[in-house]
Amino acid sequence: MISHPHAEDQNITTTAMDMDTAFLKSKRGILKLAELGTFFVAFVCYATASRSGHIAATIIEFLITSFLVLLYLFKLNKKFTIFLWPLVDTFNSVFAALYFIVLSMIALRTYTYRGTLVGGIVGFLSVGLLCVDSFTLFKIITFNNRRSEVQHQGTQVNK
């Protein structure tokens, strides 16, 4: 808790939110930031080629990955323990990888503009990053441990 200098007079108290800046420097943090970068580049490529279905898919995955990065950055995964966040993150990575394989193959087979071609290639790069992400996440998930132990393992891998 942080108190303002005149807190006695006004009874004002604020709380500081914890930030895990070490997450951004960890292997998983760098991997998530690289995923965000490839999603953004693919979005720009598809936007220049006016491929609305491809644009929507990349924006949705960009937003989901941004949410997960913010979740880990502000340590909200420790506050909202109703979900097993490493498992949610793993499912997202696996399904996004499968979806981007199909999306990139369609983009490469039906391209008429260079933007679609480059977007498909960057999409395959995203698939590689998502596969590495899902593999590293799957290694930390064990179904024999209690939830708090798995959450603790997830934060250890972030470092």
C-alpha cells in the first residue's frame, strides 16, 4: 500500500500493482513477444492484401496473446486461480498453431498479392513459435500435482 503525503487529512490510500518484469526477459516472455510480433506483421500483410478472414484471425490471436502477456506481467494468474492458466495458455497455443497452419496454407495457395504471400510465410513462422510455446508449457503441466504446485511451476519456467 502506498499512502499519499496528505493521507491523514483525506484518508486516501492506493495500492500498487505488482509487475513481473522478469517475465518479459524470460524465455517464455520473449517467445510471447515474438508471437505478438509475428501476428502483427501477418496482420499488416493481410491488411495490405485486403484479406478480411485472415485479418480477423490474426487480430483475434494477437488480442488473446496480449491478454496472456498482461496476465503474466501483472501476476494476475496468481490472483485469478479459478483457471489453470498454463493449461489455458497451452490450449490456446495448440489450437492457434493448428488454425494458423490451415490459414497459412490457404494464403500461400490462393495468393494474388505479395502481402498474402508474405502473410502466409509469417504465419508459418508463427506456427513454429506457437509449437515451441505449447511444448514448453506442456512440460510444466502435470495432472498429478495440486493446482498451487502447477501455478508455482509455471512461474518458475517464466524465469
